[in-house]
Amino acid sequence: MNRSSRFALLATMLLVSFSATVASAQQSVPITGTWRGVLTSSTKSVVAVDAQFDAAGVSLHFDEPYNCRIAASLLVTEGSATRYRFKPSTNGGDFCTRLYPGDLVATPGAKQVSLSISTKNATTWTGDLSGPSTSP
């Protein structure tokens, strides 16, 4: 192998390695801050939600008519989406109780986060949240 072929091979290897590193870094950027929006169920119910994301998970506060809070722990990153697993609700409420032990999938966009919640009774909630907000 001549000198120019070795250089081309080395340059190609470095480029592939750099591309994989950049793709991996883009996938692992965590969602942080407070995001707000509306979720709609597969049965067409609607509820406002605040989602507080940090490195360990997410805490959701659902507005009326459900008025409850539930936390979810980070489970796995799947491409650009992050899957969280709900914990038992800390303040009760039938709605939040039914979410456990379901999953929440958050997919970041340019200026929004898309959420999808799957519950054990096969109801799906989806919606887009905007933020992050700097308010508590």
C-alpha cells in the first residue's frame, strides 16, 4: 500500500469515527427544564400538563380534571427518543394511579418535546410541549 492510499484510509477511518461520535452525542442530549402543553388521549380527552425534566427522570403535573402528580425514571434512550418508566403516584388520584407502571416516551424537536404515554388499559396520550420555561 503506497503512502497516499494509507493516508486516504486513515482519513476515512477518522471521518467515520468522528461521525459516529457526533451521532452518539446528538442522541444522548438530555431534555431538561419545565415544558408545558396539552395531551390528547386516544378517546379524545384533553388535559394540560407541566413536565419537569432533569437528568434522572421527569415529574408530570396534570391539571384539572385529573389534578395529580407522577414521576417517571429514565429507562433508556432509543435513538433521539427517551423512554421513562412511571413510579407510583405520590399524591394519588385515579388518573395518575392508572398510569403506573406505564411508559412515557419523550422526543425532542427544535422548540418542542413530543410526549407519548402508554397506559396499562391501552389508552394512549400524545401531545407536544413547549419550553423550557425558566419559571419554577
